[in-house]
Amino acid sequence: MIRYTLKCGDGHSFESWFQSAEAFEGLADRDLLSCAICGGTDVSKALMAPRVAADSPENAGPSRSLSAPAHPAEATLRALREHVEKTATYVGGNFAREARAMHLGDTPEKPIYGQAAPDEARALIEDGVPILPLPGVPGGKAN
């Protein structure tokens, strides 16, 4: 396993573990990496310094849990996502169709969330359908 410090195009910095350097490169080449804070996919390795092992466990200093948020914004975004998941209906890949139908008055309005391809989301925005991206990793898709 190898740990990299990564950064996104918006300047967020976060850490992630990979099976190998080749595994990281394979994911990066296929654009399968996303920012842990904003969800952006413009992710690259940040400048890193080698970590030298401490001479004894007492001198190692405190360690941060890998599941703990690296940044306060990450905790806020996680809380937002949890709120949406509790109060809205998950429509999966039907998000664009459902959002458009509500906007046109074909179905009653209700809070929904799901996935849409970038071109579908762009078309919704161009047509005045009020949508916004939900940052974070959808449930069941985390490593």
C-alpha cells in the first residue's frame, strides 16, 4: 500500500491510499479519482516529503484517524449529503428525467437526488431546471 497526498483543481488537499503507484496511475488515467472535499475530478499528486519513522512510539506524535474529516468543509459537506439522503427520494440514473418532469409540471414537485451524466446536467441547467451537484461519494461507492 502507498499513501499519496492529492490535490484538486480547486486547491483542496487530501490523502488517499492505493495498492501501488501503478494502481494510482491507472485510476488517474481513467479519471476515476475525485476530490474528497468537493468531488472535483481534476486530481493530481501534491508535492510530498518522505515520512521518516519515529524512533519510538512515544515520539511519534498524535495520529489522525483516516475516517476523520481532513478539513472542516469535509464534515459540513458530509452532513449536507446525509441530510439530503434522509429527506429526499433517491431516483438513481433517472434524475434528469424526473427533474425535468417536475420542472415542466408533469409530476408533483418533491426533493430528489440521483445521478446525471454531465451532458444531461448541462441541458437541465440550460433549460432553467434548478439543480446542483451533491458533493461527496454516493453510498456504496466508497473504497
